[in-house]
Amino acid sequence: MKSIFIAGISGSIGQQAIEVLNSGWFKDNFKIVGGSVYKSWDKLKEAIDKYDLISAGIVENIENMPKTFNGCRIFTGADAVERSIEFCNPDYSLIATSGFSGVKNTLKALEVSQRVCLANKESIVCGGNYVLDYASNLKKEIIPVDSEHSAIFQLLMGETSTPEKIILTASGGALRDYPVEIFENVSVEEVLNHPVWSMGKRITVDSASMVNKSLELFEAFHLFKINNIEVAINRNSRIHSMVQFSDGVIKMHYGVADMKIPIAFSISYPERNFVFEKPDLFSEKIYFERVDFNRFPALKLAYSILGKAPLQNAFNAADEVAVDSFLKGTIKFGDIYRVIYKTVNEVQTQYSFANNLSFNDFDDILKVDKISRNIAKKYIMEVIE
């Protein structure tokens, strides 16, 4: 039986991973030995009691937090996730933490685990090839969990030919049919009303702005070493991605829109051991739409900086800051893109490292993130004032 650690155990991906691990073949072959949360002590206690965890991490420092709970070692603070992973030394780690903080979670998981099931796209978006090279040097596996990248990964299994093009699909998000002119004043509730997927708040907001697809564009470039990447809207999210070859053949990954499927595949790879509902091929039409860059300018910006790790890092940092402000009601939805654009532009014009294509160490990745967040906060203050 293999051991597995779930970073972000109380989040959307973490909870769906638990459903997978409590089912069928997985229940007999895996044991959850550790997990982490940002601040939900009640949910962490529940996981400790239910799964007899060896170690657990909680990032937010809570007063009078015990060092052990029901035999489980508790770590707190900014490096709680990394210390918890190291303590229980799992065979596999599922990194389902969101945002830039997941980068250091991934690096630690690669040190101690044989396989990292990667749901934290920022690890590759912000670090460029750094995380992938780190895994390669340690001879460790990274299996993508994002539905699109899992789809491409599966489509390329057994292929000896390199595709000419990758086609990422997108649902279009909650605002896909809204008139562009009213984007400025849409409410948080409208933006979070995703038509297809059940996801966390940030990723749902990013889906509405196509920032999430922008981050997936960056991730696909580094994961698959292909820069010819197109985005197509597939409203019902039945086609999760496609690859096109020199002879014109396009392979498509078709399946139900449920994150438990790519989560399960990342754990059981190269086998398929997850039993789930089967789609009805005759129930829905499959069609695609081109992306309107006037509606989704963030994606146009993303194409212009594709492969430039420092600018991708700045793009992500600005979005994290801006989305947080939007969810708090501080800025409007339209301000999110403007903050990202201004931040990326300032980094590109004011800092010499912006011309670099990759990072050599984690401190440089951290430096760019910090600078970019400060720039984004400056522009948000201008909006507020």
C-alpha cells in the first residue's frame, strides 16, 4: 500500500481527491498519511481523526495550537506544509494548494516523494522550467492534474511523433454570454456562477476573465515543450484538449467534466483504475468557438509573454492580488485585467530580469513574485483613490 500526502486537503481538489481515494481500487492501495490547510483547523482535525494522519500542516499561526493531536504531528506557520510533507515522507504527494505558495510545496514534495500529482499550476507558471528541471534532476515524476494538461498528457501516451499544435479548450466561464460593455459592473456572485465546473473562488473568477486559460497556456508550453498552442471554447467541456499532428490528424480527449477523473488518473497512472459515470455520446453536440480577444484581453496578453518565466510570474502575482481585491469588493471585475497589464508592463520595462527566459533558483522566483505583488498593490491603490 502506497502512502499519499494531500496539500490543500480541505479545498475543492483536496476533497475530491479524498472521494477518489475512498473508492474502489484506491481504497485498497493507498493510505492518506498527511495533509495541510491554510487556516481551517476544524477541517484538519476531522481529517486527522478520520484517516489517522501522521503529520499535518496549518499555514496560519493559531494561538495555543497543539504540537500533536491524536497522535498526529502538527506543524504551523509559513513552512508548515513543507515540514509536514518531510515528516511523513509519503510515496506520492498531491499538491492542491492554490497560488504562488504552492511552488515551495511542490519543490519539497519532489525531494521526498517519488511522484507529485500536480494541481498547482503556479508551480510551473511562475517557475518556468525550474520545477520541471528540478524533478528531472531528482528523477521524480510530475503528473499533471489540470483537466486540460491531464488530457494532453494522456493523448501523447505512446506517441513517438511530436504534435504540431496543442489546442486547449475552455468553457468560456460565467460571463461568456454577457455583453462586454457590462463587464465592469458584474457582481462577485455572477462571476462565481460557473456554468460547468465546481471549483474554488479564484479559479472561477480566473475562468470568467480567461486568466486561468492564460496560466494553462504557460503551463502547457513548459510541460510539453510546444509553443504552437491554440485555445478553443467548448461550452460543455466535453473535449478537454486536443493535439494536432503534421498529417492533419487531431486527437481529442472526450470525457465528463469532473475533476475526480484527472485526479484519479494522476494517482493510478499508467493504469486506469477509477470507475465513474460514462458519457452519452449522443446526448450533446460537440462544437467549438474561437476566442474573442476583445472579450478576453488577458489571453492576448498571455500570448505576448509566452515562455518568458519572469513575466509569467508577474502576470500570476498581479492576478492573485487583483482577484483577492475583487472578491473583497475593493475593485471592479474589469480592473483585474488592467492591474495585470500594468504590472506586467512595468516589470517588462523597468527590470532587466524580465528578458530572461528561465530561473536558476527559487530565490529569484520569489523575488519576482514579491516585486510584482507590490506593483499590483500600487495600481489597486490608484483605483481605490
